[in-house]
Amino acid sequence: MLKLTYLQQWKVRSKTDNQRILTTLIILVALFAIAAILSRGVFLKPSNLLNLVFQNAILGVVSLGQFLVIITAGIDLSVGSLVGLSTVLLMVFQFAGLAGALVMTLVVPLVLGLINGFFVSLRRLPAFVVTLAMMLFAYSLAQVISGGAGVYSGLNGAPLSPALVAFNKQVIFGIPYPAIVWIAALLGVSLYLRLSLGHFTYAVGGNELAAFLSGIPVVTVRLLAYILSALYASIGGILAVARVGEGHPASGQPYLLDSIAAVTIGGANLAGGEGSVIGTLMGVIILGTINNIMNLLNISPMMQPAVKGIVILLAVYINSRKKRG
Amino acid sequence: MRNKASARRLAQRLNPYSAWIVLLVLVAYGAFGVRNFLSQMNLSAILYQYSIIGLLALGQFLVILTAGIDLSQGSVVALTSITAALVMTRYNVWLGIACGLLLATSMGAISGLLVSRTSMPPFLVTLGMMGVARGLAMQIANARPVPVYNDSFIAFGSSSLLGIPVSTYIWVGVALLCLFFLTRRPLGRYVYAVGSSEENCRLSGIKVPSVKLTVYVLSALLTAVGGVIWTSRLGSGSPVGGVNYELESIAAVVVGGGSLFGGKGRIDGVMAGVLIFGLINSILNLSGISPFWQGMIKGLIVLLAVALSQLRTRGGDKEEGEPANA
Amino acid sequence: MLEEVPLLELKGVNKSFSGVQVLHDVSLDLHPGEVHCLVGENGAGKSTLIKIISGAYRCDSGEITFLGQHFTHLNPRWALGHGISTIYQEIDVVPALSVAENISLGNEPRKRNGNIDRAALKLRAKKLLEDIGVSLRLNAPVGGLKIAHQQLVAIAKALSLNSRILILDEPTAVFTASEIEMLFRIIRKLKQQGLGLIYISHHLDEIFQIGDRITVLRDGWVTRMGKVQEFDKESLIQAMVGRQIDFSRRGEDDQSGEEILRVENLSRKGVYSGINLALRQGEIVGMAGLVGSGRSEMARGIFGADPISSGQLWLRGRRIRVRSPRQALAYGIGMLPENRKEEGLIQVRPLAENAGYSAVQATSRFGVVPWSRIRSLVRKIIKDVEVRFPSLNSEVRYLSGGNQQKVVIAKWLAARSEVLILDEPTRGVDVGAREEIYKLMHKFKKEGKAILMISSDLPEILTQSDRILVMAKGRIAGEIPRREATEQRVLSLALEAGKERSGEK
């Protein structure tokens, strides 16, 4: 049934968004082909593909939140710090049991996301600056809570919950748990976009005034975008803890720029109103594939930023040309 | 109702100077609330620490005036540093500096060309260049720092004249040059014009791509100067430095009254913005507050500064219904 | 005058875009001291033609003769430098720079060392403004000026380039009557100085007031050219559309029923006050008035888009509070904003999506949207409204002005509005689509709904309204039933309160 509704949704996507999805798909397929050739087919093995998903689940989830915010013509620079903060919170609150820790980990960033949304939406301050301030704030908060260093156990020495430790290793139908979480996140966003407030996200990003004059509750839509972005960042943080078993304020750093890169490679327009969930998904996989290719080619990790940078430039260039045509 | 309106008008009048007001408040707090704040040692330390960011902020300001942004500054600092150090150790100091500046400027030129000749958004272009510059910096020296052995070079970055760091003189000197450029030179006025209304500049025959290219090149150049000073202080070229410097410079510009939408802001505001962060740093350190709290306070200040500077635009919008000039 | 050497001559100009020919064998000539008006529906090729004259476009074939020299095409910088200036609707000034700087933009007087010579800059600005009989604060940032004054800066700038030809593209779109007069005074001065002006406008009255000759374009062809005296409104329109427009009153008897919406004592400090009006079922109420009389502001107040200082709204006898468009929508009140491009539509989103926004908001419960119902509803209404579109997925920005307007109408129809406020529903819409919009309005009315139509187009007000309210200086100056309505009566009411204020906004 979900497949059918997805197809129905296909019909109402704008032509530009469709074009961009196609372009991104072509890039993805090309990269897959390159990787397959370079690895003599190893790349395409299910185990490797699963691993790809596994590795990029965190980025995948975080990028979805960033996607929502970018559609509203905003940006969330605080996601990196929020991921870091979540990892710290999750570790530190181990003493309250896994459930308690999870609650704190989800609630605190949620509140911070709400604050982001408040200032952007109600006080009309530029998203760049508000989320920049929040980035500094959340990072600092994480440092204060963690004492500046990594957190390896709970406040009173409580160890990391075994459930979390096992999380990464668990598999259902051969799919690792983190991938399941990512899929759930994807479904979550897709579902949200079919609700009224989610649907209006594109309108608010495309032309806030016109959306307002159409009766759309603009403030609420924007607010929700930032709240969801923070929520997804915190989910990303949970996955991060499950992966490395520790919490550190800086552990979310790479996800900020990568999430923005993934969303824009996926065809979203920073000016708002354009983009797609599937594009974002493909953007994340493209980034992951590039990493994979670099490993296959034995390119040192030092060059990673350069390669990523070039990919971003290429993807944006291609999408910017499509606009004129 | 009346109070709100007159408060708003007051805010409008004070708006260009909002950064200085915040600065004054901080100075007052520091002077009365913190020991040793007004000492020469402390004040010159603040200047010392923030001259480099100050230079970056000036370059960032030029770019932001055109409604652009330069996220590559931090990576360019590292690139300049490693390049200069490598050439310096093999040849001589001046050649090293020149190569560092040249390479950085080329990066800026690439950014500028991409922004001006294509419809790629500056955010993403400089994001990409940030990665490219960083990767290049890492690759050049295999991710290892390159120590510099020239004593006079190392000394220059940390030296002071009349109690004020030399790097501060450089900063102020460059700021004056920028001021001169923005107010007296046609190209400088065009920078404001392009940020304010790019399309109309085009129609008036202004070569908008050239203006944009110029600001990115200048930003890279200024960043490179900062990078050279940084190298001198560090005593070596490092490919991993400068991380997040661009965010600091952007924050300084915004706190100083610059608008990310372009066409608005003043050099003195930018300088005040930089000093504001310097003062916060100093006040927190001298008060013995753990550096971990810095981020929260900086975040709040940035928020406050932007909220203040928005009061003007918001008031204008509602009353007259005129097109808002952010 | 016509014996002199023409400033500009176009002969046999053709232009195509992507295989579609937009100009066919167009010829035009312009003499010094002449105001040559260019009229035609949207899409007739006026913009393309003036862009060819200003050098922004190259024609595919044809000859341009400027000041006796022959060209196949012009280049914008060359054209500007040699005296062909265009004043567009979207005013080309730079808000952040001062008046003086704007006037010399791109052409600043410089000192020997390359710096800007500020004294010379100011002097030049002062002189040019004096030449057109205007004075402005030279240091004021242009962004803070009224639109009409910004227009003046643009004109002064054009003059600073020693223009021989000035092209004015819909210059008076948002002008008050006194500002239009000021513009005409300037135009007459410029005529005396020997400039040639090309004047594009939808406002036929202005053409008859200020024009010397008219060239009519239709679908890229010149259908008629001649002196202003050779035309009258009907023949002009006929040349534009090729059919006789029936000016006779669209006639049904007054079939209006119960009161739907009542506005009592609506005021907004400094903008409008004491507005009382009532909309009944099945009627179209026209709201006339000069630009700046507060009509749009009042409409936005009713709709909840702008705050109000005091006043009450009654919907079918029940007191309601409308504090936002969202609430207005919930009460069945819709509004077509004045500026459809920027306020009515999300340009980058598809047509079907745009048409559905208000309906989605109105029908969703706890966020859940009845998608299949919405989709079929939107499809049906888009068909009813006769939007011409390549596909439902096409972004609205690719539609023509008239079609875009229809999408906005569709949006509110889909939302099941009972009361529609239309703010300049046919501004910038070509005559064909205009008729279709009128048809829709009357259909809406027949269904027992009410329309409040704000319009600056007197013929439109006179022919479409069942009764006419006239607003002036923020108040309702009077009400005229359809039978007694004449242009003079409407105008006199609109101007009546304006005498003291010397035409200020």
C-alpha cells in the first residue's frame, strides 16, 4: 500500500524536483558503476552494500532533518553539536536506566530545536545566525556536561547499557538495526510530508508570504522543521553511541557539513521550496559511495575533504545548470 | 503603543552602532566587574589573540556585503600556512610568504569565478572549496606540520610595538584600507551596490561578475595574511589549523551589524564585532569561568546582537509596507 | 515634427525564441520630441521589442537605424552609452546607495587618482533633478524613498547618460494620480528637450493623455500604427484583440440575497478608519479609489493579513474575529492579493499543488489530509477555471500572468470560500484571460457567494460591479448603485477628499 501512495505522490512533485532526482540518480548509478569496476564487483556484493548502509545510517538520519529545514529556506548549523550533545547525554544519563537516558537524549535537543525554531520563526532572525549561535551553545553545553572529554560511562560510573552495546550487532532479516532506524526515519519524514504541516513545508520555503496569505500556519510549519531536525540529530546521536560506545561533544562535527552536502547533492535548493526525500537519501549514499571508492583506490583519508569538496561543487554545478534550462 | 513606537525609532537610530553599544557594555562590565581587566597586558592580549580573526572578518565582510559567504577561510589559513612554511624552509621567508599568498588568492579566485560565472550559491561553492583547500593542505605535507626556523619571522608574529601587537597594527591598517576602498573607490561602492540590488547593477552596466570575483579574491588574500601571521606565531606551518575560523569571522561580521542578505554593514561594526568576542573570551578567562562555558555565552551574544540589529528592519516593514532592505 | 530625422527606426524586425516566433516583421519609428506609445496584450511582444531596442536581445532579422546609423543589432552597454535608456516596472535603483550615487551608478565622476569625486557626484545629481523639476535629499539612501521618488531617481539616472531615447515600461503601475501628473510634467519637459519616448502602458487613459502616436502589437504583429487622434478606446482595443469588446453593462438584475459579511467600523490607525460595508449573497461589490486610498490595506485587514486597530466583523450575523489568513480561511473568506506573483503563488511549486494549499488547510483534521478527495477536487476546479498549462506538475512560474491569476482563483474556489476579496484581479492580465476571469466572477456570484472587487480600472468597476463603493483617504467616500454609476461620479468621489492632501500617498 505504501508503494502505491508513493507513486501517487510522484504525480504531484514539481518538474524540477523530478529532473533533479533523475540527475542525482544518474550520478549515483555512475558512481556505483565506477565502484563496481574498481572493486571488480566486490562493491556490489550485498554484504558490502549493507555495510554501506550501515556506515551511513547516522548521516542518513541527520540529513533528513537538515533536509526539512533546508526546504523551509533555512539551515540548521547546530545539527553537529546536537549530535554530540546527544551522545554525551545518552552516556551521562545511564544511571537512570536505558529508558531514562533515551528520554533525556531526545528531549533536550528537542527543546533546543524548539528554541531554534522560535527565533527563526517567531522572531524572524536569520536561520544561519540563530543555528550558528545554537551550535556554539550546544557544543558548549555538551562540554560542560561531559567535562570536556569523552564520556565512557554514566554519571556514577554506570556502564553503557548492554542493550545499546548489542544494538549495532543486531540484525533483522539480515538488515542491521541502524539501517532499520534509518529506514524508519525515512518513512517518518515521508509520512510527515503527507500530513498537512509537512506538505506545507515546501510552500513556506518557496514563498513564505504567499503561504501565509493562503491560510497556511507558517510559524508552526517552520517551528516543526527545526524541532524535527533536532530530533533527528538526537536519533543520530543515539546511533553514534551505539556504534562507538562513548559520548563526546565533538563526535557530531562531521555530520554538519556532510548533511548539508548530502541534501544539496540530492537536489534541494538552499533557497527553499525544492528538494526531495529520495534525493537526500541518494545524496547520502553518494557520499558514502565516494568514501568507499576512495578506500578502494587507496586514496589516503587526507584527501577526503578535497574529494568531497569537488563532488559538492560538481553536484551543485549540475543542478544549477538545470535551473536555467 | 506610543512607547513601542518610540523605542523602535530609537533602536533604528542606534542600529548602525549596536555593536559598539554591546562592546561598551562589555568593557564596562569588565572594567568594574573583573580584576585586571583594564591592564595593559590583558588588553594587548585580547588584541593579540583576535587580530587574525579580525583580518578574516574583514575579508568575510567584503564577501557578505555582496550577499555571499566564504566558508573556506579556515582551510585557506591552513593552506597558506603549510605552503608558506614549506617554501620558507627551502628558500627564503619572502618567497614563502609570497607563495602562500599566491596560492590562497588562487583559491579565492576559483571560488570567485564559480560564484560569479555560474548560478552556484556561494554557501556551497565555498563549502566545496573549504574541502578542496583542506585536502590540498593535507596532501602537500602529508598531513604533517612543517617547522619554520627563521627567527625573525617567528618573532614578527608575536612582537609588539608600543605595547600593541604588530599584528594589530596590520589589522587596523588593513581595516583602514578596506574602509577607503568601500567608501572612495567605485569598485568598493559597487560591492555595496551588488549586495543591495544585483540586478540593477547589471542594468547599469556594472560588471557584477568582476565585483564578486574581487571580493572572494580579497577575502582569500586577507585570510592568507592572517595565515602568515598565524604561522609565525605557531612557529610552523600546520595543515590542520584554522578549523571553524570562518564561523568565527562570520559571527563577528553579523554581530557587527552586517546582514547576510548583503548591502548592509560598516567596517567599524565588524571591528567591534571582533572585539566583542575578544572581550567575552577575556572576561570569562579572568573570571575563572571554565572555557567550556564560552560557547554558550558567545551563542547568546550572537543571538542578542542579531536580534538588536533586526529591530530596525522589522519596524520599517510593518509601518510603511516599503520593500525591506535587509 | 515628423519631418525631422527619426531618432530610431526599426524595419522588418523578426525574433524567435526556441522555435516560437514572437515578433513578425515589426517596424516602428520614433522622432525627437515624440511620445510613441506601444500597446498590446501581454505576450504581444512589447517587452521583446523594447529589449531589442535596448540591446538586451538580438533580433533574428531586420534593421535598426539609430541616429542615422544602420545596425543589425545593438549591444546593451553600447546602447546605454549612446543614449537609449529603459525605465522598467521593477525600478532599477540600488537601495543601499544614496540618491546621488544611484544617479551616477556605473558612471561616477572620478578624480585623477581613481577615487570617486563626491562633490561632482552631488552636483550632477542636483542639476539633473532640477532639470526635471524635482528636489530630493541627495544623501538619502534610495531604499527609504517612496516608489514614485525611486522612479524619479531612475529617470534622473537615465538622463545622466544623455539619453536620446527613453523607454518607459508601465511606469505608473503604483502611482497615485498626483504622481502620474508629476510624471507627465516631466515627460513633457523631456519632449521639449528633444528626447524621444516610448511609453508602454495598459492604462489607455494615460495613452490618450500623453501619447503622440500609437503602435499596436498583437501576437507579434503590428496591427495598427497612427497618431493618437486617429484612435478611440474601442478601436484601440479592437486593434489589440481583434474583437469588439462589449462595453455594455453585464446585465442581470440585482439578485443578491442575505448578508454574508458585515464590516463595522474597521480602522487601522493612520491607514483607514470607520469602514462600514456589507456583502450580500450573490453580489459583486466594486471598490474604487485612487491608489493609496487604503483599499488594499483595508482588504488585508478584513482578511487578517494585517492587524487592525478596531472594528468588528460579522459572518452571517455571528461575530467573528479574524486575526490571520488561516482564520479567514476557516470562515470561508478568501483573498486574491494585489501582487499575485509575490503574494499569491509559490512560484517554484507545481500548479496543482498551488491550487490545493488552501483546500488542504481547510479540510485536514489533525494533520491528516484526504488526498484523493483533494486531488480530484483540484483537478476539477483547474478545469473549470480554464487554466492553460503544459501539465499539472509544471511549476506555476512557467504560466502566463492571466493563467497564474486563475490558479490563485482556483485555490480559493477549492477552499470553498463564500466570500472572495479580489485585489486588482486583472492587473497585468491580457484581455482574453480578463474576460474569462469576469466569467468566473459572475459564476461565483450566481452560486450565491459574494465578491469584493478592488480595482483601479474604472471600466472594470463600472461593468462588473453590482454596486460600487468609493474609498478615499482611508474612508468610504460614498456608495453608488450600478444604475447610477458613471466614471465621473466615481472619480469625483475618489478625488473629493483628496484635494487637501496635494496628491501625497
